[in-house]
Amino acid sequence: MSATGGSSTPQPARGSALFIESAVTDGAVRIYSDNEAMTRWLQEEIESLLYPPFADTSLPMTSARFGREGDTRTVWTETVRSDEDDLSLTWSDFTEPFVLTLGAGSVPGRPHGV
């Protein structure tokens, strides 16, 4: 995920982040990132609109390394590794690709179009 787009807020360099809340985390929100500035920007600008529990900037962030492998036509795996955790998220049986376009400012209250 990269942080680019039309915002009056200075945007940090590219990076990766995983926001997770699941049975794997006993229902707790966890955040993994290789770019804290980008992740905090995502929390303030995007997650505050999409899923407020992920927007809490007081949540600790775990430094992590991200990897990916596979073929987006068959099976795709994203890996997240930290000193404490090793996560693999795998997708398969994809539907046909489609394009969803929402321009910046096209949705009221959502300046980035998300």
C-alpha cells in the first residue's frame, strides 16, 4: 500500500501496513507496519472514515517486514513478520477483475474518494 494522492496534509513515503482484528488476535486490534509515519497518516485520513477502531493513534504499532508471493490469477500470499509474530494471509479462487473508480472529493465527507 502506498500513501499518495491529493491531500493538503504532507504525505509520508511508501510502505506497508496491516491492521488486524480477528480471532487470531483474541479480538484485539493490532497494527503492523514498516513505515510508522505512513501508517499514522492512514489512521488519520483513511481508517477514521472506513473503520474507526483502526484509527486510534494511541494503539501500539509493531515494526514488521512484509512479503508477497504468488500469482494474482490463482493463489496470492502476503506475509507479515515481526520479532513476535509470523502471519500469512492467503487468497485463492478469485473473481474476475473489475475497476472501481471513486475520484477524490466524489463522495461527501471522504476527501480521498475511499
